[in-house]
Amino acid sequence: MDPQSSPTVDVIDLAPGLWIWRLEHPNWSEGHDWQEVVTSVCVDAGAERWVLDPLLPPEQATQVWDRFADRPPTAVAVLIGDHLRESWGDRTTWSVDALVQRYGCRAFGPNAFDPEMIEKGGPPETDVQKIQPGQELPGGLMPFRDPRGWHETPLYLPEHKTLVFGDSMTERAGSLRVWMSPTHEERALPDLRAMLDLPFERVIISHGEPVHTREAFEQALERPPWPATSLHISAWRGDLEQVRKLVERGADLTARSDTAGETPLEWAVKASRSEWSRTPTHDGVIAYLKSAMKADGLGP
């Protein structure tokens, strides 16, 4: 979209003290593997008002700013490094900085921000306190370690019986899905299944349809990860050790990605032909996958 245009802001009340707003991301363009409209969360927890993964709208979006004026935020959190988002009102200021400067709230964030974003816009000016999984945050919010191992800190909101994710979960074609990772079976699924011990009733995600039920979460854990399996991503990265481990555990060599219908072998070949993704180990991965497929009667 035109970065100078005014975005459409949609505010949705989910429960007393819990609401979200949705608007177009100013840096989105065709080809991104996430949807243009993203979600930010505001939750009242005891004496605290938290803002999670904010993408601040322009000043004319009074449906958001009037709510902040009525009850200013006391804390803001970035749940995953690449959700350090610009403010629509000032494209040179991170949203987390804008909230701290305007309301004097405390800021929290993951153990690492996206290096490409820091290189482009610089680090936050705010002193961001690191969120420690398992350590209760003000207002009783409970953070978890990233199921995918990529510096995300999902949060549980006990007062509202709600889980909030950055990128661990996504929605595609009407279904809630777990976003892929190289250790989907080893780490992501066990971590997410452990959350079923919580009495949550609602799941909020950033990308796609924002609000889902507990039942939808349970169903997501039974679906393949989006857009491809852990074997696909390990093959793409040229991680021969992980590829071997997954194949020996019975990973499906013929599984096809949601995006282009490609097998893990085809992902490895494609990565090996790209200057920016090729590694010295890709040839070994390709040879190993071809041999494994031949042994299973799946290749020449």
C-alpha cells in the first residue's frame, strides 16, 4: 500500500478490559509470507494496562487514542523481535518508543530484536526489560519460552483466560496453524501442548484472523505446520544433521508445502540455487534426501 496513505483502523472489544486493534502494516508488500493487516492487543490486568506488539495508528485514529487517554498504558511489550513496529504517526519512531515517550510506561521485550530491523531503524531508544519465560510480569501476565526457538515470548493473560502469540501461530484459509520451525516435533508441539494445562478459552494471534477458540488451538496441534514441515525448513537451511534426524524418525519425504506444493528435496534444491540461501552443506542434504527417497522406492 502507499506508505503515505491513511490506514484503516478496526477496533474490536473482546471482553471488558480486553480489546484489539487491526490495521495495515506500512512495510507490507506482495510476496511477504504474512498478511498485510496485523493485530495489536490492549489488556487491563489489575492496576496495569498492557499494550502488546503495538503498531500505533495515526493521530486521527481517535478510536484508539481516546481509549489510551481515558486509561493510559502502564506497560508495553514486544513479543517477538520482528514485531518491533514503526509508528504510523512518525515513521522514524518505533511504536514502543512512542508509547513510552507519551505515557511514561515501562517497556518489555524478547532477548533479541531482528538484526535487519535494527540495521534499518536503529535499536529502541527505550530501555527494554527482557521478558524471562516463567517469570510473572506486572499484572500477573505469564510468559512462556518460544515454542519455535526464535526469541518469541507468548503470554498468558489469566484474568481473561487468553493466550497471545506473536508468530508461533498463524491463520491460513480459515484454519489456525502452527508456524513451521526446524524442531516442530521436538519442541514446538510439546511446548504448545503443555499450554493445554491452562484454563484458557481464547487465543489471539498477530497474522490472519486474530481471535480463535481453545478448540481451534487443539485442532491446530493436529495439523501439519504452515507452510511446510520441519524437514522442509531443515532442508532449506542445509542442516544435514537435523535432516538425518528427522528422516530417521520417519519424516514424510513426499510431504508438500502449502505454498507451491514442493517436497523437502525440492526446497533443498531451490535453496542451493539461490546465492543468498546456499550453504556448503546443501549438496550433502540433496544427496542424502535423494538416497533416502530411493531407499523408500520414491525415486529413480
